[in-house]
Amino acid sequence: MPVYHTAAGTIETLEWGQGPDLFVLLHAAAAGPHSLSALAGLLLRPGRRVIVPALNRYGATLLRDETDRVRAHLDVLRACLDIHPAERCVLFGHSMGGLVGVLGALDDLAFDAMILYEPIVTACLRDSMPEEVALRDWDRAITTEGDIAAFVSAWNETPWDRLPGTVRARLAAAAATLIADIRAVSYQALPIDRLRDVTMPVLLLQGARSPEITHAMTARLAALLPQAKRIVVEGCGHMGPVRMPAAVAPHLNAA
């Protein structure tokens, strides 16, 4: 994995391919860049590069400014785009990575299209809709508990006690950092009215079997983003890009 030393800090990436077109894949919280390796392999074609940066405090990535945990992840994306100029750039974001993508679009970062698999944008849920408030409360109750096992069981499709012991040990060892990330994502504010100014094409992918809150968020984002299209991916849950990359990759390759 190449490691880059930038003005923002140290950034580690996974990289494949060569060419003028670039795919940047952003991973979910508690997942890490290797979680998207299989998906990256399905995207390779002549003339295309695929990179998966480790977001802040994953792998060897460590930024100097961590004042805002989610914005630190955005700074990783910003640095990667500077390191890897391209004629055409498509951004894919999964879960937390999807939120980072939305923030990047609002900051006018240089990508041409965006594909988001269940971005965690709780700020788009409406206080005027009791059912959406209840869903947001469900999510925040999990993060407030500070229990990585409860989070994994709720979001990752596999009960904690069914995960391999090595995976449980890795997640438990990093629990403090992961919970801080998860809380930051859950409470991240957004200028929702500015979403209507995002003019790039946006494809919103939704797993059919995912938690109800993800359906509410992708449907709401599809209504707010002017060039958005929403597709439900049958058979997939929230970890579709990791667990079922062959079902997700065709939607990316069509971009």
C-alpha cells in the first residue's frame, strides 16, 4: 500500500490500474480500505485507475488536523485528488464514505460523478416527520451506548458473536476510535438547502435488506439532489459493497 506524506498528513492507499480515468472508493466506518478490494477488482478496465484511501486513523493514515473527525476524512479525499489528477473522476462512497462524498460535493471537489451506497446523512431526515425522527433516534441510541458490538450487530448484517474471533478482537481494540467516528457521522450537520446546488450526476444505491433508516435517507437525498437517481439493489444489505460486490459493481461500471 503506497503511503504519501502530504501537507495534511500521512495518507495510505490501495491502488490498481493505470489511465486517465479515476475511481476513488471511500470505505465505511469500522471497515477500512481492504473491505473494498473485491469491488475495486471488479471495476478494473483498460484506461482506468482505482484507488481506495484509508480514511483518517485507518491503516497508516493520520492527519495533523483532527478538529472535526468527519472533515478529517474529507481532507484525505481532498489530498488524494491532488495526488491523483485525472481526466475524469468518479467518486464512490459507502456509508460513512458516502457522507464524506456529499461533503466533498458541497465543497466543489473535483469529481465528475458520484455513486453513494447508503450514505449516512442523518441531517437530511426531517424533524417535521415523526417517523424520520424515530429512525434518527434509533441510530443515535446505538451510537450513544458506545458499544461496538451493538453497532456491528445493527449495521453489518452479522451478529457480533458470529464474527470470527480475530475480527472481534480487531474491532474491540479499535473501539474507542471507531465509536468516536460513528458518533461524529451520526451527528454531522449539513447545509441541506445547498444540496439542490449539487449539479453533478449522483447515483444512490440502496440495499433492499438494509436498515429502514437507510431507505429513508436515500429516498430523501434522491428528492433533494437535482441530478440524482436511486436504485434498490436486491439481495443486498448495508454491507453490500463488501459482502456482495458482484451485485454492486455493475452499477458503478455503468457510470
